[in-house]
Amino acid sequence: MYRNPYNPYSRSSPSEESALCTLPTEISEQIYRSLPYGDLTRLARVNKALYTSVQSPLYRHAKVTSFKRLTLFIRTLNSVARFDKSGEGAVSKHVVTLRLTIDPNASESESSNHNRPTAVMISRMIETLGSYCPSVNITLHIANGSCNAQPLTSFQQETFPRVSTLILEVGVPSISSGSVSGPPARPSSFNQVIPGRRAALETYGRYGSGCNPNAKFWSGIFNGASFPDLREVEILHDRGSPASQWATPVKFAADDLKGLGKVTRLVVNSAPELNDSVLMGALTRADCLQRLELRNIVGLSYDALSVLLPLALPNLTHFTLHIPPRHLSAREAKRQLESYQPLAPTGEENPLPVHLCPLLRIYGRNLQFLEVHAPFLCRDLFLDESEKSKLNEEGVRTDVGGLGGDICLSRNGDPFLIDRIAFEQTVKQTKDISNAGAISTAEYEEEQKKLKRARTIKEQGWRRTVRFREGMCRDGEAWEEIGILARLEEENVKWTCISGL
């Protein structure tokens, strides 16, 4: 039968129309749920019967990609709610999840400051949505946002119920309407910038965007009142903005980070708002955190990270740490390790310098996933002091590496190589000695725990990825040794060791 493409309710054929419409509700629901979103929208245009049938799966997992479309989406929910009350049998929209993306600097909003979405406007829309769909689970994604502009600057004054995931792509420079100087807000893409103004905008993004460590930025997200249902947070910052490691320390009031205690996943990428004082203020509040990703945070020092690792790693299942290249604190830690002397000239013991590798080994033992990219890493990721002492006692030489762990050549041009057989046998022997002895009840239980752990590791597929961006923590250590040690680690734990940027 001919179908008019301009009439969404034009009839096809009776057999086509009845094929899906006459199925039992449970079966048709299963069929519709398996269809892609685009197919559902096309089915909704076929005829009125199919339009009614696909409403539930079509709106079950909704995606709204702009503030303008959000207003239309709320209008649809409102009209259907009124239609339901009329008793004419319309099907309500049952929204289970909603992924909401809002770009405050989108072109459709730039035509008028009055239409630019603010925190209060977004809050009211979300509250209205919650009144129609009280069990909805919302992911709020602010794309192309500005740290010193709406809606971020007013998060603290508003409430966003049912938002369980918050994604902030921020760092775009923005000037309030009352400002009299400085360049205007950056367009949604650098490709739209006029070439002659690119340098000015990029410079302003680095030095004038207000991206500095401050309590308001973090309390607006984690105060527990603005986002009462928040469980996952991603803060993805423009890398062009500088970090303020040496800024004035941030102090938090008792309720500023109350909501952090419910967050299970936190991702922070390149955010200059995060420095040592912010990290220290948040450490004791993240009780439920299971997944933590810290990527390219110049404002974090090794001193603060050395406090974070012992406190956080035992409670995490996934941990990612990317130290940016040319990180000043990383270079200072390497310098201190290389010049370290156990005893001072006066005979007193010198305190150990900051070293992240043994902390990752000790406290990250139960992580399902570990990814570390750092300028300098070393064999302390694998070996403890007793194992290193045993290698020294057996005369197994390991300090044969050149600059950055590369192969070192003798005067004759011959490479210095590790005695692989002696090295592997010594390390294995040390591990076996720690597990040897008569089997008592306690030791039997310990053995059972190890077997259970081995099964868990295999089932969950534990992984370790470490990237030595520039080399070893100490000169003289060999890259060849890292490969041997990785193969001698716990069975079924997959290690990936990468050298270079």
C-alpha cells in the first residue's frame, strides 16, 4: 500500500500494522527495547497505533542535547501529563535515564544573553522533570563551560535533584556582561576563532579565566545540597589553563564537601582548581570512593600524593594517575633520591625522600585496575627491601642501566646486561622463602586466602599499566630489569610496561 511520506500516520498495509500492534504487551516491550533509538523514532512516525506502542521504550533512555531541546522535552512531558488527566488513555512518558548535554556557549544561546542557560533555569527544568519522572536517573553534561560564568558559578545556590552523574567540560574563558575589558567568550570550537584573535583568546584562557584553587568551585559540586543524588563526577578541564600549585591554600568549612562522602567515581583531568590544599581537604571525606582518576594535574605535588596513596588506594578498585611531563615536583623527587644519604654528616639518620613507587606497590596491591604515567618510575614498583638485599648478597648486579634505563655500553662497546637466570632465581627464591615452613592451621587458612585471591584476580582480569615517560627514578637502573620483574609478579595479573612519552 502506498505511504505518503509527509503524513506520519498514513497507513501501510493491515498486515504490517497489526504485526506488532497485536502482540502481547510483554513481548512487544521486549522487541522494542532491543531496537536502536533511530528505529524507534521511525516506527513512531508510521501510524498512531505504533506511535503509542513505542512511547515506553523510546523515552525509557532519553538523550537531550541542548537547553532549547530540554525546554521542548519538558513541554512534551507536561502536555502528556495534562492529557492523561483528561482520561483519554494517553500513555505517559516513563523516563528511566536521561543524558542531558548543555553548552552554555552554544550559538543558539549567544544571540541573546537572556536566553543563555543559567544554573537556576537548569535547576527548575530538572525539578520539573523530576515531578513527572520521580525515579529518573540523570547525567548532566556541561560542555564548553566556563569556570567563572553561569551555570558553574551558581551551582552552590541551586538544587539539581536526581543528577547522579555530573560531567563538566570547562576552562573556556568567559566575561560577564558587566565587564568592560578583555576578549569575549570563546566560541564552541577553536576552529571558529578568527586567526588574528586566536593568540589573544588563548592567552586570556590561560591567565584570565579565574581557574584557580578555590572553595566555591568544589563546594558547589560536593556540598551535598546542590547535587543530593550525585555519585559520579568528571571534571575535564582545558589543558591550556595553568595550575596554581603555589596559590593561597584553600580551606573548607565543615559542610563544604559533605556530598563527597557519597561519590563512588571521581575523574579530574588538567583542572587547575585542584592543588595540594584541595586534595588534603577532600581526603577524609571520600568514604565511598571506588574509582579515582587524576590526570595531568600540575598543581599536585609528590608530597601530597605520598599522603593520598596510603589513605586512598586500599579502599579503591580502580586508580589512574597521570603525572604530566616536565612536572617540577617529579624532578625534585628524582634529585632527592639520587643524592640521598642514609646518614647525615653528624651521624643522624636522614628522613627518606618522597618516593611514589613503593607506595604504589604496597598500597595498590588489591587494585583491580592501576594505570600510572609518570616522568620517572623504577623497580620499587615490584621489589621490597628484603628482595633487593638478597640480590645484593648473591652478587646479582642490577645497576647496569644507562641514561633513562637504556643499555649502557663499556669502553669496548660491549653492552652491560643483567644475568637473567641468576636474577630470576634469586627473586623467586626470596618469594618462596617467605612462604615456606610447616603447615599450621593459620597457614592453611592463609593458603586458602591466596587461592581465593588467585581466582578473583583471574575472574576480574586485574591489570597494571605503567609508563616510564622519561626513565628511572635513579640513574643506573636498567629497563631490562623491569621486564623481568613484571613477568615474576602475581599470576594472572597482566602488566603492561611502556617506556617513553
